[in-house]
Amino acid sequence: MARKSSLREFQAHLAARLAGIEDQRAAGLLGFQSGGDYWLIELPDSGEIISLPPLTGVPLTKPWFAGIANIRGNLYAVSDFSAFRRKDATPQNASARLLLVGTRHGNNAALLVTRILGLRNIDDLTQVAGDPEAPPWASDAYRDREGYRWRMLDVKRLFADDAFMDIGI
């Protein structure tokens, strides 16, 4: 009889773990703020999130190119995502973060963002009409239960955008 009790406990434990895995899959988006806008990025594309390290400026680059960051001996090209979108420059303060978005796509690119807002579940969002004039890397839009509008960032399409890849003046 003790064996059955143990088996029931094991099955309950396994069911709880499987439910946890499904919850993790559902929360496959990372929310971040860039300027006054709310953004979503698929978790695999978000790469690593780090506090803002010192940045080295690069002459003859566009104003939205924030500079180069040395992260554990690797150099990353840092773009101010808000300034790139022709909004106010991101304040380089304690809440600012770097998203190392290029790693998955084979380059050392990072986005400077205002702050990280945590994991989001796609099931908690409602898709809304996107801005028809939005670039292809920002065409999908969602609204959450609190009424905030979120845009989905497609990193692969961002890297294919000639305007993003051309940092020179």
C-alpha cells in the first residue's frame, strides 16, 4: 500500500512540473520599455539582459548609435532603441538595460532600453490593429488587460533593416 501512495505522490509531482513547463512556454515574451512605448520580444531573441556598462563612443556615427560596450571581453555595438525610432534618447541611468539581441543571430548587437518590464504571457494580450506605417520589424500590436499598447519587436527583421544596420553618418 505504501508503494501506491508513493506512486500517487510521484504522479502529482510530475503533473505539477508539467504544468509549470506549460506556464513557462506561455510566458515566452519579455516586456521592455523604450522611451514611452511598451515592447515585446520573444524570449529566445531577447538574449541576455545586463545592467548598462560604460559605453565607448564611436565618431562619425548616427546619434542613435550609443557606442561600443565591452561585455566579458566581447565588444557589442549598442543602439539606443528609442533614439533609433526618432524619439528621445534613453537616459543612461540605473534602470537602463542592454538587451543582447544579436547573439542568436550571429552578431554582437545590443539594444539600449529604458527598463525591463518582465515576462509576459501571449494569452493575456489581445491583438489589435497595428500601425500601417510601422516598419516590418514592428508591425504587430497588442493590448493588455490594463489597456497598455504593446508592440512586438521582430529582431530578425530589425537586423534586415538597412536603416538599422547603417550606423555611419
